[in-house]
Amino acid sequence: QLLKAHRTTKPPVPVHAIARLEGFEIVERANLGSLRGRLVDNTIEVAQSDRWVVQRFTVSHELGHHFLRSSHGSARHAETEANAFAGELLVPGPLLHAALADTTVSAELAERFQVSRTVLEIAADNHHVLGRLT
């Protein structure tokens, strides 16, 4: 629904733009301790030192907490659910299937979706196409 609302039809999903359009400010922080990011009111804080693909996942993860109405430690599966939300937002099944028509090379797909190889592989596994990746 979020992708439809923001008319996202091809990778990479513009998660920073979506977050801003949803009313969030994204702020890079030099020191978040052991955290990669956190949601504080309408601010998504991300670790300044993280690579771009990690920051994209963090923003998506925190959006997951917002839309799932959870927070770190608020429920038994809050982090798992926020991670699943982030993975699906960054690598939605229909976009992954379309991309696989062009290439099955993991590194190319990860670059196209602007995600880590791990995020790509988890998404591929969730959409039952992991075996097609090379």
C-alpha cells in the first residue's frame, strides 16, 4: 500500500523520500551507541558512519515500527516484524520478479535495489526465488 501511495514502480525504492513525504525527518547522528537507528517522535535517526545501503534499511526498519505501531522492545516480535517490513519495502516481490527477467546476478540486483546482498537474499528466499540467484 505504501508503494502504491507513493507510485513506486521500479527499484530502487526511494525510502528516504517516502519517509519525508510521510512526515519524518531523517537525521544522521555521529553516536547512537550500539544502535543503527531509532525513531524519536517524527525523527528517524541513522548512524552517520553506516554505509548507504545500511541507512536505507534502517530508515525502512523504523518506518516499519511506525506503520506496525511498535517500538524497540514493545512486543516479542517487534524487531523481527520491523525487519520483515523493511525487507519487503526495499525489495518488494513484484519488483524483484520483474528484475529477475533482466538478471539473476546477486551483485547486480543488490546494486539495482540499493540493498546489501543479505537483504536481497532474504527477500529472494521469502519470494521463493533464491535458487534463481547467481
